[in-house]
Amino acid sequence: MTVIRNDRFLLGVGLMTMLLALVVVLQIGGGRETPVAKQGTLELADFSWTSHTIIPLDGEWEFYPEQLLSPQQIHLTRIKPIIMQVPGNWDEDVINQGYPMSGKGYGTYRLIVRNVPQGEQLAIAKRYVRFADAMYLDGQLMSRSGLPGTSAGSYKPRNEPYTIYFHTEQAELEIVLQVANFDFRSGGIYNSIELGYASQIEKRTMIQSGLELFIMGIVVIFGLLFFYLYLRLHRDRIQLLYALFFLGFAVIVVTNGERLLLQLAPGIPFEFAFKMKYAAVYGVSVVVSMITWKLAPGLGQTIRRWLQLPSVLLALYVVLILISPFRVYSSIQEGMYSVNLLSYAVAFAVILHHYVMKKYESKSRAQLQLLITCIWLMLVNYVLGILVTWYPVSQILLNCTTLVILSVFAVLLIYQYVRAYDAMQQLTQQLQLSDKVKDEFLLLTSHELNSPLHSIIHLSRSLLGTSLRRTNETEIRSKLQLIRNTSYRMSNLVNDLIDMSRFRDGNMKIAVGTVDLVSCLSLVTEVLGFLATGKGIVMVRRLEPEARYVMADESRLLQVLYNLVYHMIGQHSHRELVFECERHHERVRIMLRFEARTEQITRLGTERPDLESMHNSSAGLSVAAELVSMMGGQLSVNDAAESIQIELPSAEVAGMENVIETAVSQEKLGEDLSGLPSGNASAAILIATTDLVDMEHLNTLLSTEGFQVSFADSDMEVQSLLASGKLPDLVIVDAMLPAVTGYEVCKQIRLEFSQVDLPVLFINMRSTPADIEACIKAGGNDFITRPLDAGEILVRVHTLLGMKRLVKEAANNEMAFLRSQIKPHFLYNALGTIMSLCFTDGPRAGELLGSFSRYLRILFHLDNSEELIPLSKEMELIQAYVEIEQERFGSRLQVELDVDRSLYSCKVMPLLIEPLVENAIRHGVSKKIDGGTVRLYIQKYENRVQVVVEDDGVGMSPEQAASILDRSHTEQGIGLQNVQRRLKHLNGQAPVIQSEQGHGTKITFEFPYQ
């Protein structure tokens, strides 16, 4: 019940069953009230006739048992009739009111219908009377089915439905029906005889017949289609069963309901027609069971046999139908109805059990749901077929259910063939993909081999150009070591390719012997140490003394360890990769697992494995597993725990106690490898990639050229390194960086750094116009393509760094020129002040000359090429200038300096603040009659320094404040404009001017704290 409550499909089937049962109950007992015949008379005086009226002539009819009387004979006879309930069978005591009437016999029914509409075209429809009948209306023979007779030899069975049409001249009708049955165990009027307007009855008959013909046409087409598929294609037994099901269903449709077979073929024998009907009714049930067991195998043999028992009984009954006459096989027909119903129920239960237990086999869940729906509808249709013959249930409801069955079957078949077509499409795509994978494998292999080869070529070329002096021995040895490690990695890659072919051919050979794990792990960590260093991985060895020696093939074990370590390095970064070896009974366990580094800094973002490295190393893992298995061991990968375990047989070696001190070790190898010689460290280069092959190649190439190389494997790590303040001179970005592409990383860099400040070199797979356009749009300076060529890389790196150096020198020269423009301006102002005092106050002029000489000494000691100076030097210059101006203006000039003295050591551009103080004095306070005050504030806010120069002088209008920084207004002077341009070079921001006429001016700007 819990499964049903949680499954919407099963709930839907249950609700539909209850809804259908409710409709049937309403049709049986909740229909419109109609008059009932009493004592052989049906009174319609109080009945309201409408255009849609159809009245069942049910109730008490007069019945003359064992007599076939015409209306005239009934009028003349003095035999008193008995009262018979219609519909009903002769052999039921309740129906025949106790008259000892046998099921096989004959008799005459009579009913008087009063107060029928006069002058109207009416009709009477007869559906099911066993098994021969003749109908008289007002003394005239209107129609008959078969030939009623007084003995089995004189009567001819037919049981064909018909409708009689007549025009009423009077308000009373006399209906006489002669009935005979010598074949079935019970006879009589089995269904209601109906009276109504001719148009309405004809319309209903046409709809019913049309639906049956439509259904028959569809199922015949389906049957022939599946029969064709069975004969011409793969002769699958299920196709033949489907064909038999649909053809049998077509026979059921044409021999039931309106029994179109008897109407379309009037000459067909009764025995043949009913053999077809019942063989189809029970044979279809057998076919449905066979389809069910074919599509839903399983269950125990004993249970299966018991559940197949109803189908076996039905199959035997079909054989009986085919070989015996109707009166023989019909004697047990009512009992076989129950067996047939049980067969459908068993098929439904079996499919439902497979669905609930999720035993889908080769079918999908949706396919099994469609099959359940089909069998459920067959079961419902069969029950409705029984109810239609017993109760006044609409035949149209039965046909609509049949249409739904066909629709669901059609959906099921379409679904199956769509899946088959999809499977063919997928197979085609797989074949195409296999061909593409083959090409990609060749390309990838060439790339894997080409990059190390370029590294070896470059290192060899570098060695050939190195003078053989003893002072260069360390550098030469390190380069030779890199050549050896790179060649070893190439050798392992080639061995993997060869081994895959050997595994396929079955000729792999293993030479097992005693292997020392200490030497194996040392070699592996030495070869892959620089890759681990590039990804921030520290490799740690922890070996138990008794787990040092194993039984294995040494070269194959090295190949396995190399592949596993290479795989794990490609998955993570900034971890500790721990090698643990321990003895467990007669086996040694080698565990490779990751641990978080205790000294690891907090990293931004989420670590993502390199999908390309995973793809490249999958073949290595496969080869490693096969090799370990052939050496008598076992390899297991635990992705959740980020670990790999190898179990190998232990080797008993004498004298192990002598090597305990060397076996128990815990060596951090990744950090030591970072101390390899890096040349003169001419420039810092940041490489953002997760491709281990590229990482190895670039590290080898650039390190030997003297560059400082660092690595990042995600966009978050690139941003973190750039934000740390130690900017690299060049960034090399892989365009296929996982998660966030290299293009996005470059766009983020360009938000803060121009192409001159921080050049970006892309690594791309192709060099098509679209790739070049994407590189340029993202803000890249240049690009290189895989496979990486050492010569091309060095040319492009040196070109970008050279361009950056030239642009920087040009910017510095421009800054020096701007500063040189300011010095004459200062000199002119200072000399003007001294000259004015020489004519009025000689001693004061002498004091001013002393201050002026100190000012010139400071000014002339500034180097034009010097980019930044301490703030203390700028403040000394400001104080010297202020002293001169205060001597000149006296009490009219007040200067307030509010400077954080802890900032005196920070770096600032020369002559950045002093011109603003000068402008505040000359153009602000000096032009005011009463003078004023100039205030200078320098404070630190987070990682920036804020400078505010404020005066309470004459101020400026908004138009003057807006135009003062415009270079076209040369009358404003060049001091503030120079400050503006230099600030633009420093932080990309212009100073902020706030001024109000008559109240003063305030200038604010910020620069980074350095």
C-alpha cells in the first residue's frame, strides 16, 4: 500500500477504476425513470416523450410456453398465458414464476403498449434473443433471426440483432415475439427490447456500427503490420503474438455488439460464426498471457506454473471450441467466463508485481506502465462486455473503452519502436564517436609525446650553448636531470600504449621478483616532483620497516606508481600526497591519499579536478589495474576518500633490521624541488593551467631561461595572487581553464590592469580566425597553440616583456617631463616674492633668500627619473615653500598641516602635493584682502592615502571649477593640470574639486599606500 500511495501512476489507475465503476453503477441503477410493463401491458399515458426518448420494454410479458403462436392464433386461443419477466431466461424460477420450463425449448411472448405517439415514425430494436426469433407487430411479421421451430431439427439458430421501423396510426401496439432455443442451456430474451423514435434508434445504431468498423479496421492494420514484421524481418516471436492479438481482437469486435459479421455475411453458418467469436474471445486471453510472460519473466517455476494454469485451461477450451459443435462447448461456457477473467487478472498481477518490485528487465519504467495500462483496459473491457449482456449498460461505453485500449497499445508500440530507432541512432553515433575518438587518441598521443620532445630539444640546445666550466656544473646537472625525468615520462607513456595492445592480444609477460619500495617511491617522487611543486602538492612517504619489500615486477611497479601519482596530481592542488606502506598478514598495502596541508593558506573558490587530466590518465589507470592484477595484487580506487590502495604479496628479506632507520621516513619532497636553480630571475611569469603536460613543458623551458615561474589552477587563485600585491610581469593563461575559461580570467584581469601593465599570453588548441578574435576581444596580447613549440614560446614571451619595458620607460620619461615643467613655475613665483621685499625690507629679503636657498637645495636634489619618493621629502619641500610665502604675506596667510607622521615613509610621486598648496596660496588666499588659511590633511584609509588641500579664499564659480582641468584653458596655468595627468598614471583617478565663490576651494585625491 505504501508503494501505491507513493506512485502517482498506480494512484491514477486506482482512481480511474473507481471512476469507471461509478459510471457503470449510475448507468445500471441511476438512469431516468421509465415505465415498466405489468401483466403483459405497458402503459405510457403518464410518460413524457421527447426526440431522444428510447424506452426499454422491460417488465412482465405474457408468455405462451412450448407454443409458437401467431397474433391471430393468440386472439383465437383460449390458453391462459403465464407472466414472464423480460429480460430473463426460461429456466429461472423467479423469471418464469415457477412454471417448469426447460432452458432448451420454445415459446411465444406478447406485450401490449398503450398511448404511443400517433402519426410518428417509430422503431423497435432487438439485440440478443437466444437463439432464433420472429417479431410480429400489430399482426404483421416484421423481421426474424434464424427460424423458430418446435424441435432441434426444425429450427435454425442465428441470434442476429435487427431493428424494425413503422409508422403509428393508433395509440396501441401489439408486439408478438416467437422464440426457440435448442443449443444453449438457457433460452429467452437476454437483453432489453427498446422502443423509440426511428431517427434516434437509427442514429445510435449507425454510431455503434461505425465505431465497430473503425476499431476493426485499426486492429486489422496493426495485425497485418506485425505479421509482416514477423515474416519479413527478424521473426521475433513477440511480433507474431502481437499479430495474433490484434487479429483476434478484430474478430471479437466484428462478432459482438452489433454482430456485423452476421449482417455483412448473411449466408455464414451459425456454427462457424460462433466458433470464430468464442475462439477469439478466449484465444486473445491466451495470447495476452503469453505476451505477459514473454515481457515479464521471473518468479519461481512452481508459482509460474500455477499462475499459467488459467491460460492452459483456456487454450484447451479453444481447442474444444474448434472441434465440437456449439451445444457441446457452450455447456461449460459460463464457467469459462470466470477462468477468462482470472487469466486477465493474473496477467495484470504479474505485470504489476514486476512494476512494484522495479524488475524492469530490458524495459523502461514508462514502457512497463504502458503495458500495465493495456492489460488493465483489457480486463475492464472484458468486465464491461459481461455487464452489457446482463445490465442496461451503454454499448458505446464498451466501444470507447476499446478505443482507449487501442490508443494505449498504439502508444506502447510507438514507444517501443521509437526506443529501437533511438538505439539504432545511438549505435550509429557510437560508431561515429569511436572513429572520432580514434582520431583524437592519435592527436592526443602525438601531443603527449610532442611536448616532452620539445622540452628535451630545448634543454639539449641550452646545454650545447653552455660553457663547460666547473662553476656551471650544478646548472648542467639540473638540466640533465630534467632531460632524464622528461624522457622517463615519455617512456612510461609509450609503455602504456604498448601494454594496452598486449593486454588485448593476451601476450603480456611479468617477471616477478623482490622489489624495494623505498627506491621505487624515491624515483617516482623525483620524476614527478616538479609537477607536484607546480600545483602546490607536498609528497610525503611513511613506510613501516616490515613493509619495505614486495614481490612484483620492478619496472611494471614503477609504471603503476607513476600512473597513479600522475592521476592524483591531476585531480587536486595544494594538498599533501601521502604514501603509506604497511604490512597486513602476508601482504603489503600501499596507500596513496591526500591530506590537507597544515600550512596551507585559505583558498578562494572551490577546487575542481582537471577533466582533461582525468581523461588522459584513465588509460593509465586501466593499465595499472591490469598490471597489479597480473602481479598477484589488487588495486582499488576510492573517489570519496580521495585515495588509491594497492595490495601486493610481501617479500621475506634477511637483514631487514639493518635498514629500519632508512625505511621509517617521512620526507616532504615537493617543497625541496622548488629550490632548483632558476637563473637570474629576470622576470616573474604566472602560468594559469591545469594541463600537467603544459605545466611540465613551460616549467622546464622558462626556468632554464631564468624566469621566476608560479602556477595557478583556477580563476580564483589567479585573482588571489594578483591581489596579493606581487604582480607578475606576464600571465600565461590556458584558454580551456576548467570551470571559468581563460577568456573570462583575462576579462577579469583587464578590469584592473591594462594590456601594458600586465600582458596576457593565451594557450589555445587552434589558431582559427574565430579563436584569434576571441583572444583579442578578451583583452589578450598574443597567443600560442598546442603542441607547444619552445622557440615560439620564448620569442613571444621576450617580445611581450620587451614591449612592456619600453612602454614603461616612455611613461617614466613623460613623468619626468611633466615634473620639469613645474620647476620654472616655482622659481618664478619665489623670485617675484623676494624682489618685492628687496625694495621695502632688506633684512627680511635676506631671510627670504636663506629660505629660498634651502628650497632650491631640496628641489635640485630630486631626480627627474625617480618614479616615487618618500612623503617626508615632499613635506620638507612644502614646508620650505610655505615659509617663503608666510614671510611675504605675513599675518594674512595662515597654514595648518595635519599630517599623519607614520605616513612619512610611504611612497609618493615627486611634486604631487606641493603645487596644490601653492595654488591654494596664490589663487585662493592671496587674492582675498583679509587673507585666509590653507589647510593640508594627509591621512590613511585602509590601503589608500587621502590628501585634502583646503583654503577659505576667494573660491571659484562652478564654470571655473569645471574648466580648470581643461588643457585648452592655458590661462589657468599648468600646475593643476600636471597633477591631474600624473594622478591618472598613478591610479587612473583625477582629483576632486569642490569650490564656492567667496568661501574657498577644497581639492581631494587618493593614491595607493606603498
